[in-house]
Amino acid sequence: MSRSRLPVLLLLLPLLAGCALAPNFALPEMGLPEWWGNTDAKQASVPETLAQPSAWWKHFRLPDLDRLEQAALVNNHDLKAAVARIHQAEAQLAIAGAPLLPTLGLSAQEQVLKRSRSSSSTTSTTSTSTGSASRSSVQSYQGSLSASYEVDFWGKTRSGIEAAAASLRASEFDHDTVAHTLTAGVATALFQVVALAERVETAKRNLEIARQSLDYAEKQETFGKTSALEAAQQRSTVALIEAQVPALELQRRQALDGLAILVGLAPSALAAPRTTLADIPIPQIVPGLPSSLLLRRPDIRKAEAGLMAANANIGVARAQMFPAMTLTAERGYSSAHLVQLLEPASLFWTLGAGIAVTIFDHGKTVGNIRLSEAKKLELAELYRGAILAALRDVEDGLAAVRLLAEQESAQMVAVAAAREAQRFAAVRYREGAVDYLAVLEAQRTLLQVEDGAIQTRLARLNAVVGLFKALGGGINP
């Protein structure tokens, strides 16, 4: 072979690849419903594919929420860890693609070969023999550039690249899943802080009413117009409300600290938001078609990418059963004298090819194939399960949004009625028309109904956030 053909051969080596042994990839069959069961009417005009919005929370039109979401996407440590996992997957992809090109090596060495020679002589007059030994050394110098390449006849390297690329996509979708979960968590945490602040204020307002009633009951007891039992009952009511206020305040403080952690701040660095639940509008959401979840939800996309990686790994495992062919080439200089090392006469080059195949490995290779196939089956079932879970999340979210809206409407009617009943009970008690039990019952009912209304509003807001999350952020407002 001519020496001038060696560079050409090295350039053509990546083209000497054969067929891949990985199975043809296809997503598992899933029978998706045509529409959602918890919607009022079908929307024939909804497109199959909806764009992925970058900031779904902006539909709440709440500046505090937007500020906290932006801070969380920059500072949250779980999200930064997900970015680091993407970098790891990128490095794994580079490692998997390295065998597509020859491996080059540069070496230089000096060798010293020691040789020993022996000689003997005999004299007749003394009848003795003498022997002596001498040593000689041979030095050689060599410098060379070598290249080796394993021909990817069976697609092992290409399957490995496909697996690494799919793993990279899975890492990217994992990052999106973390970000999506994070933004939903920030929204629900903020709403929780606001709701607890309102519950504290409601309890304080009812405490003030209870204290006024207690003051009136104690005066009536002094004048003998009421019994000591009624005054004691009101003291118990005041004490119960007083105990409820610090308990709610503790929950509010803990919720605010949790929100600070999500945003990536120390708990003491985050100020309490100045807003109320009534200031937060509730967006109207069109869910889109069920099949659009497969394109929008990052957790489903992650499961799909993992399934693709498992499929490619089967090809890697199958390729281990076939011979591996390695081509080698070396070119350099070799001389017995260092000053002559770079002379044309010292130039040498070699070409070689080797084939290696495992004849018997006690079932290791077959076991690796079965392991890869079983892993793919596992991930296929997990993919189906992820789709069913996503469908359930959306259905539950749609039902919660619709039914909690109805519950809140009824709750507001109950609040208005409870406030009116408390006012009438206090007036009629002063007039002597009802006993004190009616006043106590009206106060208890008012506190429960107002607190329940706040929790219902919070549940409705959280249901909307949950629906955004279930839909993968894809909305058509």
C-alpha cells in the first residue's frame, strides 16, 4: 500500500459502518379520549398542538407573583441542579460519539539493550583455565504517531450515541419538569401565605366581636341581668379565638419561610406580600385536546425520551455478540543514533487490522440483551402510566375548577347570611328577645363561615394552578 493512501484511509474509516441492531422505535399504543369528561362543551376549533407559554402565571395578573416566579427561576437550587444534569448528559453524548473518529497517540522512547559475551583460555604448563566476560549495549531511539479505529459494523457506537442523545433530551425535559413544578409551587405557596394572612385578620376581627360580647355579658352579670354561666361561656369563646390567632400566625410564618426557600432566599429576606385573595383574578382556561398533552407535558416527554434511550441500548447490547474489528496505523522514525532519528532512512510505517470476538462468557452478553429488553418493557409501561396520570390530573383539575366555583358562590351567600345573623342575634339579645346561646352560636357560625370562605377561595386558586400544571402550561385564554 502506498504511503500516500494512509491519510485517505483514516478519513474514510468513519464511513465503514454497517447496519444498526437496535429495534425500530415506536411509541406504545394508547387509546386517548376525544375530549375531556369534566368540561361543559366541546371546542371544535381548539388546535391539536398548542404553543408552550413561557409564563403561564402572568394570567393571574399579580405583580408579586410575577416577581417571585422570576426570582425562583433564577435562584432555585433544585433548578440549578437540573441544569447541571443537562451538562452531565451533554458530556456523556460527547463521550459516546468519540469512537466515531480514530484515536491518535504520540510516543517517543529510548531503548537500551544490554548484551553479555564470555571467552576462555587454557595454558598447558599450568593446566589451568581462565574465563572472562564482557558486556555490550545497543541503543535505539524512536518517535511515532499512531492511530486506531474500531469499525462500527454493527452500529454499537451509533446506538450508544442515540441512547446518549435521548438521555440528553430526557435531562432537558427533566429540567422543564422541575421548572414547571417550581412555578406551580411558588404560586400555591404565595396564595397560601395570602390566605393565612386573611384568616389571621378574620380571627382577629371575630375576636374583637367576641370581646365586645364578653364585656356586655360581664356588665349584665354585674347588674344581675344574666347568669354567670352565660358570661363563662363567652369567656370560653374568647379564649378559643385567642388561641386560634397565634396558631394561624405560625402557619402563615412557616408558609412564608417555605416560599422564601422556593425563591432561593433566606427566610428572613422575603417580605410578606401585600395583597388579598379578592385581588387575584381567576383565569378562564380552555384545556385543548387530550392528545396535546403528549406534546406539552415535560414529564411525558421525559418518559418518551427515556424509552428511546432504552431502545437504543438494546442495539448496544446486541452488538456485543458480534466480532469487533480494529484498524491500526503507525508512522514515525526509528534509529540507533539520536542524531540520525529524523533522517529519511529512519522513517517507518505500519498498518494492521485485528478481529476480536467473545466465544463463551457464561451468558453475560445474552443476559445484557435480556436486561436491556426488560428495561425497555418497564419504561414502556411507565410511559403508559404517565399518560394515564396526566389525563387524570387534567380531569381532576377541570372538575375542581368548575365545582369549587359553585362552592365559592354558595359560600359567599353563607357569609352574608352569617354576618346578618350575628348582628341580629346581638341586637335581640340586648333587647331580651333571645338567650345568650343564640349569640354564641351566631358568633361561632360567623367565624367558621368566614374562615371557610377564605379556604374555599384558596382551594379554587390552587385548582386553577393545578390545572395549568396538569396541562403542561399550555393554555388558550
